[in-house]
Amino acid sequence: MAKSKTKEDIRKSVGIHQVKCVLTEKEKADAALVLAGAYQAQESLAIEKKSLLAEIKQKADSLAEKIHKTSLMVQLGIEVRSIKCELRLNYTTNQATLIRLDNEQIVEEREMTQEEKQRLLFTDDKKDKKKSKKTMEQEVESEQLDFQKARKEQQAKKNKED
């Protein structure tokens, strides 16, 4: 039997194809450096994102607080401010009068506290001024607390209505 020789019909073309290749140790090391760099960049971006989000949240909270405070000012028609005042103690009537120095308006009239009723035998102007300043600061602080209380009550009332 004789083998017949048939000619194969083959067509050849050259092109780029995706094929698996075994990496050399140098290629693996280079890929590891690229991976480490990409991972560090990703971590830096995550940290930056977190920082920016915190900054945006702080700005948003600040605006919300400003809106709340201003809306209460409009609604209640009052704002607590630090104004230079004079506290006048009348030992004859045991009355304390707080007067704004910018417009001479009487802010408060009340009965003197036990501490205020105590007269010093030897007055020291510096101590009196310090005591007066401290009492004035206490008054301002008290007014601020009253304002905050009114604000909370108003907010509670508003929440109850909603």
C-alpha cells in the first residue's frame, strides 16, 4: 500500500493575540512595585476623602446651627448679646438695677442677693470693680441661659406641633 501524499491547504496570517505568558522574577518584582504604589495611592485617596467629608460635615453643621439661631431670633424677636452694663445696688430699698451703658436702658430690676447685701467695711475700689464685673458676667450668663431655655421650649413646642 502506498501512502498518498496530499498537500495540506494552509493559510498563514500574522496578528496580535492575548496569550498567557509565564513572568520572570524581574517582571513579578516590577508588578509588585506597581501594585504597592497603586495601593498606597488608594489609601491616600481614602484618607483625603474622609478628611474632606469631615470638613463638609462641619460646614453643614455650622450652617444648620446658624440657620437655627437666626430663625429663633426672627421668631422670638430677641438675641442675647454681650453689652457693657452697670449694676446699681440700692442699699436703702435692697434693689439691684442692671442698666445698659450704651443706651441707659434698664435691663433688670430685682431684689438684691444676700451676697450683694453684704457691705464691705473697708472698700477697695479694685475689688469692688472686680466684684461688679463678676456680678455683671453672672447676669449676662444668666440671660444667655434664659434665652437658651426659651429657645429649647420653643423648639419642643414646634416639634410637638409637627
